[in-house]
Amino acid sequence: MTIYSFWIFDRHCNCIYDREWTLLANPKSGTTNSKQNDDVSKLLYGIIFSLRSVTGKLSTDDTGRTNEISSISTGKFRIHTYCTATGLWFVLLTDFKPFNYNKVLQHIYSDIFVKYITNNYLSPYDFSENENEKRGQGTRKITNRHFMNNLESFLEPMISS
């Protein structure tokens, strides 16, 4: 199981955090919140959003419950998703080996994100800069060092294992 990148999207379709690892031998390598990843983040969110809407329409049963996408597989990698009740999307791009990262994403949200972002009174509760911001046009990112350091230390054993 190898992790290639990690992404967080807010309810406005904005990428509020991205981390990409370039050298698997060195977990400290790569980029964090890079402007170069803006187009990639829009494509990634588009894939997840589109497949989620398709599966929601196709899989509704008589009780009104729908199936949620938790993993999308291609020939080279797998996309793991976790959506919170507030509309945040946590996304991991990993190798193709079968492993369920749902518990990992839940841990990142409940134990790292909530502790360092949600419970931080200095952090914005909504990452859009104003009410008129268009979907996917946001520029505000998570820059909390405690969040980034704890996320790195949690994911580091999984990056090149």
C-alpha cells in the first residue's frame, strides 16, 4: 500500500488542502498546497462528483437510501473518498493494491482535522473568502502547521510501505 497524494475539498468544491509525495523513498519529498495542482484538483473533484451523482441516481432503493462511493479504481491507481456531514471530502490516491482506507480517512477527519482545524478558533469555519465566490474558484488553503505535522506523521508509515 503506497499513498501518492492526499486532498481535502470543502462544500464549495474548493481544494482547501493538497499534499503530493514525489519520491516514495523519502516521505518528506513532494509539495503541499501547490498552485500547480489546481487543475488536477478540479479534475479529481469532477470525477468524484460525477460518479457520485451517477451512482446516486442508479442505486436508490425503495427506502430512499443511496450507495456512496468509497473507492474508484483505474488501471494504475485507486481513489479513496470519505465525505463528512458538513460536505468536506477527504481523498487519497493510492496504488492499486486492495486495501480499505476508509478507517484511515475517518481517523484523519475525526482525530486530526477536527482537533486542529475545527476546534481552532483562529481557523476559518468556511474556507470561501466571500459569499459571491464561484464554485471551484477558492484560493484559501489550510496552513495550520500542527495539522500538517500530525497528518504527515500519521501518513508517513503508509507512504512507501
